[in-house]
Amino acid sequence: MTVSAGDVYKDGKPELFVGATGENHFNGAVRVFSGGSSRPVAPGSRMFAAVSVGLPQQSGTLLGGAGLLWVI
């Protein structure tokens, strides 16, 4: 699992990124939690799989591990 935070929407509220390489049959996935007024919030969160960011859908893609920094 990989965790990272950053204000990618430039709204003054940092988003939380949680990557899990073992998700989706070891293709990996990244969950993005929007920044709230005092902390990240679950409503409106989104999940990205390998194909949604242009990576091949194959075992060992590992989106969410070493690939997480490439997404953000």
C-alpha cells in the first residue's frame, strides 16, 4: 500500500491518494479522497484502475505501488 497527499485541484484542500498494488487481480488501483475543510472525505472519492490511466490491464501492472507517483 502507498499513501500520498497533495493539492492537485489547487483549491487549498489536499487530496489523499491510497494505492493498493494487490487490488484488481494484482493490476493495482488508486483511490483518491477529496480534500474537505479539515480532512479528506469519502463522499465523492474516486478509484482509478490501470486502464483508466492508460496502462495495460495485465497482472503485474502494480498501479498503486511504484506506479502511484506517476499518476499524481
